[in-house]
Amino acid sequence: MYSSLCDFLQLLNDTTKLQIGIIFLGVPRHELLILPFKYTIHMAPYCWKMKSNYNNENHCLDCRNKAIRKAQKTMKPFNGMCVNGVWEYMHPIIIDNRVVGIIFIGNILRESSRTQITQRLTENLWTNEEEELLQTMAYETSEETCRQYAELIDSYFHLLYMAVPPKEHHMRNTLMIDLENFINENLFSNLNLENFSKTFHYNEKYLGRYFKKYHGCSLKEYICRKRIEQAKQLLADTVMPVSEIAVSTGFETIPYFNKRFRELTGMTPTDFRKRMQKNKQINKLRGTIYDKQRTSVSYRSL
């Protein structure tokens, strides 16, 4: 039995500083070819640091989506530097003359891009972390090396794809997984059925019906709920103003954010934050009382 594509990527990622992943575009495939979310986004330390800033993340995703469209249009490998100064190699996976996925090989540091990285870190006031972050990157990895890795992954994908009988390839689950991964990565960007249709090459109406049947709600509503969940986390764990949270989670206006938040949670964002803070205080007090009780029992047992 062949190992999964996920195992193969894990092996490559473990033996190199390169960030290797694949974005699939809804091709029917067997579970051996299903990838978890972490292999569809860049999670290398420098990229992840840059994505911790909302504006940086949007620029990063815009750059990534342009690369996806270019790969779909040209159907040829190419490489280039992203907006944050990281070099990356893109290789389209093609089946029946259609791009079904794109292999991304990144986290590459070139001397020619070091200045750009320094500038981006300085703009975000992270200069004290520069050397540590640079050490986590693959230094001067050549285009030829990236090409060899990409062709190896492409060949392994086709090997697994052809090894499984067509009837065992599942469109329903794989398309939804690819859609959900794409939503998770682009959650705070401009997401709509038209964009999905262009990226995944499915009819807008079909995608709308398919998504609603699977999740019981429209794509727009699903995205809104995901954004509210992210907003709840920010309200509970940060001191960001409500207005900033509304913008950072992708809502166009603060009144609309407040309206949807109340509809889905039964309270305003401010009331939700107060409740979370109160719960934290109660849990902290309970923890203190429990520790004192446990200490008292320990002393009595001596």
C-alpha cells in the first residue's frame, strides 16, 4: 500500500527548511491525496510572523492568489519574490489539460531579497527578531533544486492518483475540503461565489447549491459565522477595540458587524467581552481556592 501524499510532504518538510505545500482546486481524489490545512498555507516562522499583522496577511494572500491565477493561465512552472521578500517556486499539477493544484515551494532567502525582508521587519517594528527568523529560512536554494522537488511531488501525486481506481475518488468530500481550506486561508479577504467559480472552475450556481446542501447555509453566511468565531476569540483574548476587531475580521462596516454578532451570539461584542472577562476572573478564583484546599490537605496528611 502506498503512503499518503501527506506523509510524503511531511518527509520533505522534515528534511529541509523549505516550506512545501499544495493548494488543490476541487479535483476528485482518494483519501490518500487529502491534505490537512497546514499543507495549504505558509506556516514557516517568518511567513507566520508577517501574517500576524492583518494588513500583511492581506498583501500575502493577494500575492498568493495572483500566483494561483497565473499558474492556471500559463500552466507552466515559475518563480518569484513575494511582497514580504520570500522567494517561492510554483508548479501547476495538470490532469486532462486542467490545473487541479499548485505546488508551492517557499521559505527561500536570497541575498537579493534580504534588504526587502529587513525593510518589512523594520516597518512592523520586529527588527530585534530578524536574525532568528532568517536562520529558519532556506538560504539560496536554487531554482533547479525547487524544480526537482516539484517534479518529484508531481510524479508522486500522479502515482497515487493512477494507483486508485476512479470509482474510489470522491468529488464531494474533496471539493468541500478544498473550499473550506481556501476559505480558512482567505477568511478576511473578499470572498464570493464569483471568486470561487474562477478559482475552482465550477459554475457559480452549482457551487452555491452544493455548499448550502453540505453546510445548511449559504457560502456568505458560512463565511460570516467563521468571522464571528474569530472575532469572539479576539474579544476574549485581546484588548483590541471592537472597531478594530470588526475591520480585522473582514466586516465592511462596524454597524453590520455589531448586528450580525448580536444575531449569532445573543449579545453585543462589548457584553460578550465583559462576560468572558468575568468568566476568566471566576475561573482564576476557583483555581486559587482549589490550590489552597489542596495545600491544606497536604499539610494535614503530614
